[in-house]
Amino acid sequence: MDSNANANANSPTNTLDPIVIAARGNEITGLDIFQKTEDDFELPRVGELMSQMHADQPTGGIDMVYGKTDTQHLRFWKANPSKSSESSKAPIIVFVHGGSWRSGTNLDSIGSTKVGHLTELGYAFASINYTLFPTVTVEEQVQEIANSINYLVKNASDLSIDPERVVLMGHSSGAHVVTLLGTDTRYLERAGTSVSIVQAVIALDGSNYNAAAELNDNPGQIADHMLDAFGTDLARLHDMSPTYHARAPNAHAFLLLHTHRHGDIRQGVEFVAALKAAGTEAVLHVFEGQGFEGHMQVLLRLGDRKYPATVVMDSWLEGNVPVN
């Protein structure tokens, strides 16, 4: 096969089945990231992907309670001890699941592959459960997650983790939550800790970096869910937008791993620019996979060494939060 044929095979506009393209997940670069994409949901396939996600629950770990309600708990996995010296403590990756702030749990909306992969590399891992909207507001939900982070760092010695090397990771609405925690310092301060302990934030196919912009960027179900959760007051929409909090101080570095959904990519570019303007390291990578197909594949396949986003994440973590 000649070079032109190779280029065509890796193009996001080729004629391969969209499911195959999303599973392949090659990185898209340059102006191609802004290509118009097909983001409509196909309900039969959505059901298949949701069933796959719910079935793909990680095993092992230790359940812990960080709050007073039955929703305020987490599961913790220790790092592979062979990856660190006896004198060092493992960095911890704190995962926040998605579900439009209103569905999912810390086990059925996470994707198991990333847990084993990251603990094998030498990172501890915690997946946070929290109270869902509308039982609480999104602001109260974000505060619960901040409280869970404080619980982990306060128990760092018993868990053999480094309380100064926290990595926040979230998917979909969970990505919104972790980027807000990494920019709006009030939540962690109220919890009893500081954004300074957050060495990195990894957002997996997030949205609502600029909440009001969702009305143009993602009209339809995504924007409707946002308005239902945040309301229509512009001041509140701005207050819930990580981009509007991107002035320093922030978490030390941000990695945005997005699939090919043009509205969220536009916001991702804007968010990265705002972070960089504040002197915060930030980078956006875009991978094949349109609509809900790509959105779910990045959740389920991250941690698979054959999935290109995993290679990008591993290299970035090594540069920003090395195990030793």
C-alpha cells in the first residue's frame, strides 16, 4: 500500500464502519479536528453501549465511606508495589463517572481496563460514588467529590499514597466536574484541602467547559441536560464553567482526550487557550469516533495499550506525574 493509501485509511472521512473507526481511535490532528461530525444518537446502539459499560465493572479494590449518606462512598485500589521504591508513596488517580450528573455509579460507569492498567503502572486508583441530580444540585455534587478527595488525602498514610500528587480523571459530565475542581478553588478549600495538591486533570470527552456555549455547540439532548441541571441564569452558567475559572491558581496541568465531536472540541480548544493564558500547562488530543460511539469507546478502551489515547495518556502522565 502506498503512502496516499495509508493516509486515506487513517482519515476520519473514510468509508469504514463508524463502530470500527471509533474502536480504532487513531489520533486526528490539525484542522481536521474541526470537521463537521455526526453527533446524533442512534437508540439501539446507545442501548448496546450502555449495557456494555454497565457490565464492564472493575473487580477487587476496597470500599470506603467518605461521607454521611449511603451514596457517599468510593472504591480504592492500591498501586502495584513493584513499581515504586519502599520510600515513595504512589500518586493517586481519582475517577469521577459521567451520566449527565444524573445517572451511573462508581462501578458501572467507569470501564475496567483503565483501573488495571494504571495500577499496574504504579498509580493508586479511586472511583468516587456521589449523590445524583436532582436529589442534590450539581454544585452540591461537586462539593461531595471535593470532600472525597479530602478524605483520601487525609488518609494518605494508611493508603500508601502521596497526598501532594493527586490526579483527577473524569468522563463526560465527570470530566466537567474534575475540570471545575481543577479551576474553581472554592470546592477543595471548603473540603479542607487545596487545588495545589492536584498535579493533573485528565478529561475524557468532556463538555460544558463553557456551559452557555452548549446551546450553540451541542443543541439537543446534551444542551437540554445542561439546562435542566444548571438552569438558565447566565451568571450561574458562567459560575459552572471551568473556562470562566481558568485564571490561576489552577491544577498544575490538564490533558483533554476527546473523540471527534465538533461542539465539545471547540470548547476544548477555548478552554486550553484560557488555561495557557493563565500560565497553566494544557493540551488537547482528538481521536476518531463520532457521536455516542466515540464517547463510549474512549471510556471503555482507555487503558488498552492498542488504543492510541492510552499511549498519549501514559506518556503525558510520565512527564507530569511520574510514579517515582
